[in-house]
Amino acid sequence: MKRHSVDIYKVARECGVRLKDARLHSPTSRRPCECYCKPTVREIGARHGEEHLRLVLRLMTGTQGNSRELYADMLKAVSRLMVINPDLVKRRTLIADFDSINLGSLRRKAMAMQCGVPASDVLLVLISVKFYAPLQGDLLEMFGDVA
């Protein structure tokens, strides 16, 4: 896999995100667009490139509420969603669709589920369901009939 050289500070600045040191993180003083997981941001940029990182940050900062969710697990989930579903990138309503999702609520649900898998995996599934609601809704109804 090709590793990309990305200036994460430049990309973050362009997206209105402030990268902070993890040792300074305090959940009670966290502000919108503050990110305390530079290693995750660096890894996403190195693995997928500058444009991908820019898209992930922009999708997550479209609303003030969502811009508070710049946690490693959420960043990984959004990044993987875009990699696994490249057609989403072409979707004209992608940003508006993302803005309609309450990422904080999804993250709290994922943490409460305690599924025994990484939270980023649970978040990936929960976000995916939001984008494929008609298909998933039909599928979930089918399972409901069986149960």
C-alpha cells in the first residue's frame, strides 16, 4: 500500500479543525472542531491521502454538534465508510446527508452497546445504516418477521 506524505496541520486548518496534544484533552472543556487524536489523523492521511483526509474532516465538521465528535473511533469509521463505498463521494447530497446525522448520539449508542468489537466498527455499521436506510430497513423488517 502506498503511503502518502500529508501535512495534517495544513489540511486541518483548511477544514477549520484545531489539532491539539492528547495530554491536554479534557472532556469537559472540549470545544467544536478540536481534535486530540493526531496519530489517527496522521494515519488516515498517510494511508488514503490529503483529499480523503480533507473529506473526512469536512464531513465531520458540517454542524457544530458533529464538530465535537472528532474522536479517533469516529474518524476511523467515517474514513472507512468513504473507502468501502467510493460511490458515496460522488453523491451530490453527501455533506447535507452527513449533517443530518447526529454523530454524538451514534457514538454514545455505539459505546453503550458493548458489542465486544472496536467502537469504530460499530460506528461504521451505524453510519452505514443511515446511508442505506431503505435497503437496511427492508432487511431489518425481514429479520423481525423471522424472529
